[in-house]
Amino acid sequence: MPEDNEIIDYDKLGFKAGLEIHQQLDAKKLFCNCPSILLAEKPDFTIKRRLHAVAGESGEIDVAARHEAEKEREFIYEGYDTTCLVELDEMPPYEINSEALKICLQIAVMLNARIFPIAQIMRKTVIDGSNTSGFQRTILIAHDGWVITKSGRVGIQSICLEEDAARIIERQKEKSIFRLDRLGIPLIEIATEPDMKTPEQVKEVALYIGKILRSCKIKRGIGTIRQDLNLSIRKGNRIEIKGFQEPSMMVQTINSEIKRQINLLNKKEIIRSEVRNALPDGTTEFLRPMPGADRMYPETDLPLLKISRDMLNDVKKNLPQLIEDVEKELGKIGLSEEMIKILLKQNKLDEFKELLEILNEPILIAKILLVFPKEIASHEKKTLNEIEEKLNKDVITFVIESLKTKKISKENVKSVLEKISRGEEPKRAVEFGKQDNIITEEAVMKIIKEKPNLSENAYMGLVMKEMKGKISGGEVMEIIRKLLNK
């Protein structure tokens, strides 16, 4: 077995690898109209199920399905008032979510893939309890794409659109508890060809595809992306590594797995084809047998999915910018790297651009969208979601329009938003802000009357001292000039 500091000859070993990337899309659930958000509240109800392995299209029971069935677990599902009968597998699915399909098509085009004009929605047997029905719906959308790396071209084997699994809450010996808030969230699966010949190339491809995904309407945060690695060396079999998404650990994890396999070969042992789990220290552990093709069969409740030429042309005309180009543009208009990162992470770029058309104050708009709600939530001891429900898009648009028409000042914006977050009507909150402006003007007038015939700059110093930073220098000068020229 190679030592830790020994250089690995990947070409001599016949190393090759491919990636499978699963990314949640930011749309309603794939086959119903339920919201695709994870909830922290106590569930409203629970149901119990037991699932059994069945033969697939070939007439054989999949080895991975058989492995799970032998555990004979009971499955408990927790749901909310937003959980529908589709998620409970008590009624047929709706037709596929059009927004999720559009996002998937955008990604396929950006990966140079060939899109199928007609696709069959399939059922994939899944009996680990992560789906109430015992199967996952999946659709092969595109194939034969590619990306270019420093080490050459890497093929994109397939792009699928599928429903995410239920969220595991607790796994015990005889039962597993899942939550249904995640079940059905649209998920794109991108599988590359096994064209990558070094760990560094694997990392490069993963980061590049990540940039494309972040350029589109996807969910952000922990758990929204899951990445698997398929690898093999000469005289070995394909190994799949789950949980392979931390860029800083990719090279180490691959090298560790290669050394494990070399060690097995040196002992004259067989490298079995299996699914393994990536561990924090870079090693891997056995998870389950490798699934086969015996777990797929056609969906009987839905028609063939047809992607028209008009739909595809519309997608191509409205492709999003690459994330790196967006970041450069935002930097040019004055946003800091941290502000850009938060804006993109919270998927508020479109809202930011719309508000910027009303008032060309990029930094202030970014603060109103990202900073003020967080500060208000902290001050009011509420969650950010609670504050953002009060300060929705319509409310923020109204406040910015009021700022543009000078009904309120920049310094009054946060206090206006605070009043609205406490339940005040937006119009009334703006009236209070307007009153604050009048009070400020009265304070400046008082200073001018008490000390007449001073210069503008002298008045500026006195007013700023009196207001103690509650108003900007620009606004003070504007008021001073207005009053002196009356």
C-alpha cells in the first residue's frame, strides 16, 4: 500500500471516475402544488408503513432493494397541514411542475446536452423508507453533453429530473422516522461519463458544474446538493462514494479510496462493486450493495412528457448569466464580495435588479433586502422568516418608491421597516417616517435662527453634532440649502 506522501501514478493504475450531482431546484414540488420548504415546527400527524421489495422490468428483484427489505423496518412519516395526498401516495400525481422542467432544461442547454423531445416518466424502486410509495419518479431529460477542463473534455452522460426523498429524522434498529416536507422537491441529477483521470480533474469538473447550477434557480444551503463519485482502478470494480461534496476533501477522499483498493489487491482480495459513504477524515465505509437496473419500470399514472421545439427555443432565448459574470457585474456597481455572496445564496438577485430599476442605489437596496431584515429579526427576537413575511416584496417595493419620491429619507428606511415588522400598515409607517423628516427640518431651522449668517459648512457641523449621526451629511446639506434659499 502506498505511503501517505507517496505519489500515485493514476495513469498506471487505470484510474477513472465519474460524478453524479443531485441538486434541488427552487420551485414547488415536482408532482403536486405543495411548497418545497423544510419546516422546523412540530408535525401535525404521523402515519406508518411497511414496504416490500418487488421484481422490476426484468423480472428480477434489485440486489439493493432486497438488501433493504431484509431489514424489515417499520417506517413512520411525519406530515404537516401542507402535506397533500400525493405525498402520502393516496392519489395520483399531478402533471410535472413546468417551472422545475424549465430550470432543468436551462441547465441541460448550458451543459451542451441533447434534449429528448419525448420522455417516459419512470418509477425507481426505493424501499429504504425514504418514499411513501416505495418508488421515486424520475425522467431522463437529456444526454450526451460535455464540459471542457484543463485536462480535456468530460462527457455528460445523462441529465434527469426527479423527486427528492423524504427527510430522515431518526433511524433506529426496527424503525425509521421520516419527514414529508422534503419529499417531492424537484431534483436534477447530472451524471458525467467516467472520463476523469485524476482527483484534481474531478474537483475541477465538480466546481465548474457547481457554477452552472448556481447560475440557475436552485435552492441553496446545507442539504440542497448531494454529490456522489463513481471510481475504479484496473483489476477492480466500480465503487460509488456517497456524500462526496466537500471540495476541500475531494482529492484526499479519492486518494484514500485508491489506497484501500490497492491494499485489497495486494492481499489478493476482490474489490467488490458497492456503495460506500465518505467520512470526515477522508476514508470511506461500506453502505450497501451496488444497485442495478432491475428497479426501474414505467410510471402508469402520467402520460409521456413532450418537450416542444417552441418550449426549447424559449429556454435557449432566456438562459441565465453564468454566476461568475453576475458576480463581476455586482462588484462593478459597488457591492462587496460578502454582500454578493449573500444576495446569490438567498436567491434574491432578480428582486434586487427589479428594485434597482426603481431607485439606482445598489448598496442601499442590498441593505434593505439583506441586512435590515436580519438586524430587525435580532432586535425583535424573531426568526428571519417571520420578519421577511412582513417585509415581503410588495412592502419593500412600496418603501423604496416612497424613498424615491422623498416621502422618507434614507436614514428613516430602517425605522419604517421596523414599524411594518411590528404590524404597522406600510402607508402609516411611511407617514411616521415623513413626520421624522419634518422634525429633522425643524431642528435645522432652529439652529439657523439661533445662529444666523453662518456658512453652509458651519451649519452642517452644528446640525451633525446636534443630530448625532441620525441623518446623513448629504441630507443635512440639502435641507440647509433649501432653508437658506427660501
